[in-house]
Amino acid sequence: HLRLQESGPGLVKPSQTLSLTCTISGGSISSTSDYWGWIRQPPGKGLQWIGSIDYSGNAYYNPSLKSRVTMSVDTSKNRFSLRLNSVTAADTAVYYCARDIRSFDYWGQGLLATVSS
Amino acid sequence: EMVLTQSPVTLSLSPGERASLSCRASHTVSSTYLAWYQQKPGQAPRLLIYGASSRATGIPDRFSGSGSGTDFTLTISRLEPEDFAVYYCQHYSSSGFTFGPGTKVDI
């Protein structure tokens, strides 16, 4: 049974970089058919896809966030990561990681990241 | 840019009733990449339907999806108390993923 778990700081200062990691258990990040994605949800609002990456590091990003986003993969630790730079209060959200099979079938529980000084 | 519009914004129903939720795309999309999710407060979304009409693993058969082109529907045949939640549609294309704004099904 595949499980995903987000980790990272819950508080980030404006203009700094938000860094989150998603650790996969019960399965391998190196599955050749899967991508792995990040989705966020501001408090009380809807879902926004941030980007997805495969085991070899091929990534694609939401055009509206592309200039600030970098995703990476660490196959030795079965995890993938998100970096979002130059954050503002508008980036405050619950950040979810999920398996991307052109829909998202397995999700982490989510991590609230707040941007505040 | 793809835009998904969901209606109604809120659907007020009672247990046992039938719910029909609409998702309309701004231009014709492939049914292969149309999905529906359920989200309850404090929880991650759960995949209900993929490929417009295929139920995800473990999803009860009271949930069904239909549609093609620009108009898609999620139907809950008989609402159970645990079905009161927010429902999102989502589309994938080579440009990435788009989510609709959601429909809240409440009592």
C-alpha cells in the first residue's frame, strides 16, 4: 500500500525559499510509468497543481509558478522535493504531494506552510 | 488556457437523494484525462473517478461519472451521510493540470 508523507518547515519568511520533501513508502519512486506531483490549497480555497517530476528528474511545472519552482528527486532515499522561492503571503497553503498518473491517486496528508515574518 | 467551471457552487440535499454535479471545460478536452475528487474538511482529496467514468479503487458504485467534449457530470445515486463534502473536477493536458473551483454538497 503506497504512502506519501510531506515534511518541512511550517513557517517561512517572506522573500525566502520554501523547501518541502515527500517521502514514499510501500512503493518505489523509480516506477517508470509514474510521475510525482505537488498540489497546494490556500486556506478555504481550491486546489492548484504546482508541478510533477519522474524518477529520472524530468519535470513539468504550472506555467504560473514555473519561474519560482524547482523539483528534484532522490531515488536512494525514495523521495522527491519542492523548492519555491521568493515566497509571499499568497503562498501560504496546505501543500500536498501525490502520485501523478494523469490524475492523483495517492496523496500525502498535507503540510501547512505559512509565509509570515 | 483551460478553465474548468463547476456548478452549482453549493448543492443542498438530504441523505438518500440523488446528486448531480457539473463540470464544464472552456474548450473540448479528452475524456481520458478528466477526473473527480472528494475532499472532506482537514483531509486530502480522494480520487473518485478517472477517465471521466472509471471508478477508482475502493469507490462505491453509487458514484458514477459521465460526459464528453466540454460537459461532464458526477452523479451520486443515493447520498450517504459520509458523502457530504466538496467535489473537484480536474483535467490533464500536456500543459499540466487544471482543477475546477469545487462544488460543496451539504445538508
